Amino acid sequence: MADIATREFLARLEALYPKQDEGVVSPWSLVAATAFSSSNLPEAVPEVFKYALEGLKTHEQRLLLARKLRDALFKSGMLSGFPKAINALGQLHTAVPNELRDVKPLRDVSTSLETLTEKGQDYFDRTYGETAATVQPFLREICPDFEFFSTTFAYGYTYSFFDAVSPAETSFTMVAALIANDTPRQVDWHLQGSVRNGATLDEVKAVRQIAIEVAKASGVKWKNDIPDIHE
């Protein structure tokens, strides 16, 4: 089903996102790649990469694109499942030339648990805003181990690394993964979180639409309505 990711389809997705300056790595590509991964169509991910690569001229821009897609897929694995992330990353790897591959972790793997927890709490609070005061106790109540993992390893180690994927783009990856997952409660949380992390309403609406278009083309069927973002 990789033939879904035609140049025409990808161009339509690209056009949905507000136009970026020449040479800027537009977030549309990481949203599309994440949505294809979460929709269980990993073979389409290399097509997104190759199409987006065409518009970038310098090595730095091309390396940033490769890193953005890799890190977005890694981050999305927390939500769509690591089997899907592994499959998508494996497919992406086949399309990435050697000079755009990383051989060492981008994150500091020696960071202490205390520091990871502090970073995770900061990004959690930033993402959830005033609702953090109810969401985090809810997680702790239903499963204390899950709340610790979420704060320290999901938000601390995984999400709050921004050298490749920005805070807003991290929220975009969550939205893209969650839409394909058909989990409206969490979609709503992270649509709002995207704005709290610096995205405009137009950008968030574009991310939502790109994720819907990809999931629909990939054969996803929804049981629930997909939340929208409002003024």
C-alpha cells in the first residue's frame, strides 16, 4: 500500500500546512510519517522522507530532516506502540543515506533519574497547563508505576529532548499518532497541548487534517468523532 504515498498525495499534505520559508524543514513531513506509522503503513514513511528531501539543499537541512523523522517516530512509539515505531524506523533507514544516519544516541544517556523527572515534570506541566493538576493525579491513582514512567521516561527522557523535534512538533507527533489510534480523549489533550507548546491555531488545524488524511488513506476506521481545536 506504499503506492498511497504518491507525489500528488504528499504534495496535497504539504500544502495543508502553512507555507514555510525556503530551506526550513516543514513539520508536515514528521506529521505524515508519524501518521503513516501509527496507521500501520510503515512502507510509506520512506516516500515521505524522499519527497521532503527534494526541497532541501544543504547538508545541515537534510540531516535535520532525517533526525526529525527519526525522533518523531521514536517519540510516537510511546503512543502507537514500539512495534509500529520499529517497523517505520526500519523502513525509513533503508531510504536514508549513510551521511544522514546517526550512530550514537542524540540524548545524554548519563542523565540522572532525578534530572529526567524534573525535565519530564516541566514538559508535562507545559503541555497540560491547568489540566496537569487533574491528569497527573489521575495517572498516579490508576497506576503509580505508570505515572512514574510517564513523567520520568516518556516526558523526561523521550519527549523533552528538543534538539531535533521542537516542543510544538513533539505535540504534533502525539496528535498524529493518537488520531490514527482513535483515542479522542487524548487527541483533545494534545491538540490543546500543541497550542500551549507554541503552535498557532492554523498550524494545529493543519496537523489534525494531515493526520486524518493519512489515516483515512491508510484504511483506518474510526468508532469515535475526532476532536477539533477551537478559538
